[in-house]
Amino acid sequence: MREMSVREANQNFSKVIAEAERGETIYITKNGRTVAKITPAPQDRRDDPEWQAAYQRLVDSLKNKPATGLRVGRTTRDERYDD
């Protein structure tokens, strides 16, 4: 874990990215307060706990929505041009 100011990160952005590629987590501070975190990206996003949590929230929210609209798949001519 490393900490640096916004100014330092801005001036050395390519180095910050290189450190993240090597597995380092960098915290960016502004006026002594942490405002951002740069972490290495997982090779497969399905291994990322944050992504998994967001995906599960999406699945759960879709399960709670009523089935509305047209069904997916083949439709008949009457279904397409219903009066």
C-alpha cells in the first residue's frame, strides 16, 4: 500500500499505473484526506468481489421485477400487428 497526493499522482501517472500493474494499491490524497484508490484489475472480473456483489444485486433486482412486455422469441404475425 502506498499513499500519494493528487499532485504527485498527476505528475507521475505512468509510474502509478506501473505500480498497479505490479500489484501495488495506491491511495490518492487531497489535503490529507484519501479521495481515491488505484488497485490492480483482476485478470477475470468474475474474480473481483466488488463485481460479484454488483452482479448479484442486478440479478436480485431483476428477479423482483414483474414480467411485462412482449415475450422473447418468435412471435406470430397477429402478435406483431395487434390492433
